[in-house]
Amino acid sequence: MGMDKEISPEVKRRRKKILIIKFAFVACALVCFFIVLVKVFSAGIPLEDIDFGTVTKGEIGISVSATGKVAPLSEEIITSPISSKILEVYKKSGEKLSKNDSILKLDLAEANVGMENQRDELEMKRFKLEQMKIVAESQLSEMKMSIDIDEMRLERMKVLLQNEKYLDSIGASTSDKIKQAELEYKVQKMNLDQLKLKYNNQKRTSAADIRVQELDYNIALKNISLRTKMMKEAQVRSPQDATLIWVNDQVGATVPAGSQLAIVADLGSFKVEAEITDGYADKVLPGNKAIVKIGKEELSGTVGNVVPSVKDGMIQFLIFLDDNDHDRLRSGLKVDVFVINAVRDDALRIERRSFYNGPGDYNLWVMDGDHIVKRTVKLGEGSYDYVEVLDGLNIGDKVVVSDMNKYRDKENLRIRK
């Protein structure tokens, strides 16, 4: 019987290495299996990652959402009343102003010359009007005197005619003399009638001419008043206690009439300038209640003026705030606006969150014991804080209102506490 051959050390080392590799592979497989098993048995969502809303019954102020921007309640743009040049600037943007504070100085030299010329023209028109009245009065006086004289002549001829008729009745005159007296009387009467007609025509003509001249004078007088007002406005001053928002500080720059010189505003009280798509035009009316949200702060207000025209598919409107000097209000701050157009009592409702995009069907997660289950829910219109539930939920149901997009391929999740 032969002796067993001794295994070489090299073979032993090779076999040991193979055994170690097998053990390592089995260990890795067990670890992977354990991890998968843990995942399978621990599939769910941590409770702290979920934000629930409870279905309740109550009032909903149906509203439409809009965007808005805070603006000063009182803001005034100061424009140049004349074409001029900026000589000096006294105030800088951001400075506080008191009423009648000088903001800048315009060059009024040319305007002053024009003002003097207008005053001279007004004076000339006044003299011309006075002269016309004197001439008209003189002409009418002369014509009235001529009428008075002719009336006396006519009266004298009437007496002579009567005398001739009397003499003829006693045989002391002739028919020719009577005819002559009658003819002279008629001619004199026609001359008098013609003179009276001329007098009345002249009177109406003079009155019309004077009226035209008076209108011309009054127009010139109004132009002077307007020019005086413009010159006063050219002394660029603050119309109220306010803050200087902007000023044209380009000294030496030429400014045409109507161009902006400065903007002043009262930064102690504010309004909201809002806009909404024209599809909601019938839901935004003056007098509607509105809610303005600044972060988590809610300010109530009322819809004021609604611009009737549509610009780029949007309708613009104003909101006057009940608390227009709130600490959070800042000029230019963008805010969310909700205009309330109807109120519904005893409606099923849940808290409004980012998942809501308008009436329709939604897949919402509803608590069911220690799980949350996806359910199809029909939602109606909403307010700024609640959404109406039309179908799929009951009072007391707890609904997930936080973002669940990463679980959209799931139907059932266990809640891990």
C-alpha cells in the first residue's frame, strides 16, 4: 500500500484563497438580501414629512387670484408746464419734502418776455374795446339827435297840413296847397322811418362788434391767467408733504413742455395695483372684497377702480386697503391678491395649498389607519385659504396637503412614526 502524497504549500494557499472568496460572496449576498428585506418591510413615509389638512364644513368666500404690486396711495408726477432749461436742482431722490418746498429751478427768462408781450397785447385790446364803445356811443347819439329833430319837423308839417285843411274848409286855401303839404308830410315821415331803421341797425351792428371785441379781450385775459398759472407752476415745488421718489437732476438739460420733472409720493399710506387675466373680468367688480397676502400676513381691502380696457390679455384694477399704513407695506413690493366674488355657507372644505390649480379631479392622499391611500377627489372653486370639496371626501377626513410628487407612482404608503 502506497503512501499518500503530501499536498504542497502552494496548493494549500490556493485552496484557502478560493474558500475565502466563497465566504465573502455569500456574506455580500446575505447583506444585499437583508437590505432588500428591510426596504420591503419598511416601505412608507415618515410622519414628520407629512402635512395634513382636515375636511371641515363651513363658509367659503369664493375668490379669484391675481398678482399685484404695492404703490403709494398718493403719488403725483410733476411735469414742466413750459419748454425750458433746468438751472438748479435743490433736492435729491429719497429726501422728505414739506408742502411748497422748492425741488428745482427752471430758466424762465424767455417765458417772462412772452408774458410781458401778452400783457401788452391785452392792454391794446382793452384800449381798442374802450375806443369802439366810445365811437359806437357817439354815432348812436348823433343818430338819435337827428331822429329827434326829424320827429319835430314831422310834427310841424303835420300841424301845417292840418292848418291848410282848415283854411280850405273856410275857402282860404286851395287843393294844390293841401296836396303839397300832404306830400311834404309823407316824405318827412319816410325819412324819419328810414333814419330810425338805420339807427336800430347801427345799434345792433355796434353791439355785435363790441361783443366780438369783448370776446377777443376775454380770451386774451384767460390766456394771461393761464400763462400766470403756468409761470407759477414753473416754480417747481412739492404739492404736498411727501417723499421725493425721482427728480430730473440733469442741470442744463432742455425740458420740453409736458416732460416729467419729478415724482413725489406719500410713503405713509399705500394701495395695491393689481392685474388679472381678462377671462375673470366678470368676477372683478368695484366694491368686491379682496385679500392681499404678504408672506403669511393677510390684509383686507376693497376693489376700487377697474380699468375697462384690456392690455396684453390682462385687466388692471386697484385695491384700497383697510390698513393702508401696515408695517409690511413697501412701495414696489409684489403681493398675491384674492378677489372675493361669492360666499358659500356650509360647504365641505379643505385647506388650500400649492396642489390646487382650479376646479377639477385630483389624486389626493387620505389617511386610513396607519397608512395613507391615494383617492380621486373632485374639488370645486376656492378662496384664498380653503377649497370646496364636491366629491370623494367626508367631514373629518385627514388629507395630505404637502408635496407628494415623489410618490406619484405609489397607491398606498405606510406611515412611519
